[in-house]
Amino acid sequence: MIKSVLIIDDEQQQAENVAKSFNKNKPDFYVDFAYEEKSILDKIENTFYNVAVIDLRMNRFSIDGFTIIKKIIEINPFAKIIIVSAYTVEYFHEIQEVLSSGKIQGLVEKVEFDTYMSKIFLLADKIINDFDARYLLNSKALSKLYAQSKNEKNAQKKGELFEDFVVLLFGSMGFKYIYNRKKDKSLNEVDLIVRNDIKDHFIERFGEYILIECKNKPEGSVNKNDFIVFMSKVKNTTWLSKFGVLITSGHITWNTYIEAVRESGSDRKIVFISNSEIEKLVLSEKPLDEFKKIIDSQVKDN
């Protein structure tokens, strides 16, 4: 799998020193770092990393390490976190709260540099080794492609990589025919069209095709207008599709769910897939079963 570490510290020299140590001792890791508040928020939202090394105390910022940790837990389903601090006793209660997330790999006391870096290296290796030992080859391939799609800077390439990821994701469920970028006569474009010929009594009820809208914008949100436009595409399939999937690497706004409730009387259905659902699908040994659970969970919501 891809090995990617993001180092976050409010002291530039400290962040750079940790990054240099990774580059020297762990050359197989892709290393990135941030030490300014704006850059930190940008990188945790818009790049992929499966290891985050975070200093807790950030006296120069309006945010602290716990704000950053909670944000990572919310938006990056693949990341494990290593906490570094000279003040772990002071932050005992806050640490206990984030430990319950299951995303904290370890706590490292700031002592002599080489000593605590060796502990960070051991924890980073454990994160990668645990993933390799636990998950199937398919999960690793999906994780790598998802990482590439989030980290790509070119807007067009970014969209293409995310669609490639979604094709692989639905292919892992057993769908064999997935078509990219199809336009109808009115020039409405659908990102992906899946021929629904899978042998599953539950899934086959959704019509002959499943439409998929891909939104690779981790820095932004899917809003109700995105939903309205996509729902119109599903409705314009002359009953060949009763079902759509709106999948995003970012967030789905609350008003999108409200709009979906307004459409709940329709005989079409759109399911939302964002970070937490992506994590479950990628890491599942039976992704089709997991997909059906996601559909089940949204029957009453929208």
C-alpha cells in the first residue's frame, strides 16, 4: 500500500526536522508537513495520508492539536494518528476522548529527538504492517488509488482518478460493465453508468442501470443543487434506472439530505456515499454486502 505521512507542528523547525528524519530513515514513505494554520487545514482536508504525526500544543493558532485530530477522524477514513507532546499529563482528559475513536495509534512524549523519533518510526511501521496483514489485496489497491485521486493537483486528472477509483470499487462488488462519461441527446453528462446485471435479488430491483455521480472535491461539499441535478439525470433515463449513487471525497451538506427527504415520495432513490461509507466499502471483505447495508441505512433518511 502507499505509505504517506503528514507531519503537523506549529514550529517550522520542528516540522522540518521530523520530515528530514523520515526522509533519511524511512525513504519508502511519502512525507509532507505543515506548520501554518491555513496550510495545516488545507493539507488535512485535501491530501491523502495514512499516518499523521501531530503535536498537541499550538500556541500560535486559534486551533489546537485536538481540533486537528477530530477533523482528521471526520474526513480521512484511512488515517491513523500518532500524538506527540511534552504535555500529555496536562491533556489527559482530552486524550482519553480521542482515544475512543480507535484512530490513535500511540502517544509519544517529547524527549531527546532521536529517542522519540525512533518511537514514531516504530508506530508508523506498525500502522502500515497492520493494514497489510489485515486487508485483502483489493483493499490495498483501492486505498492506493483513492490516495492518488485526493492528492492529485490537476483538476481534470483529479476527476479522472476518482472515477477510476469508483470503477474499481464497484468492480469489486461484482459489477462487470461500467461505462465512463456518457452524454444523452440533451448533452447531460453522467460520470458513470453501471449495467445492473449482477445476480443479487436485492440489487436487481433497482432497474437495468445504476447511475453514479462522482465528486472529488475534498475541500468542498456536495450541496442540494448537486443532488437536484443528479436526480433529474436519474429521472431522465426513461425508467432504465431507478437508482443513483452520489459519491464524494468531501462532505455532504445537511440541506442535501433535507432535499432528499422532499424527494422521498419519488419512485427513484439516490444513495449518498462519503468518507465513512468509503472507508467501510474499501476495507470490507464483502463490499457488495457492505453496499447493501449502506442502502439499508438510508432508506428512512432520504
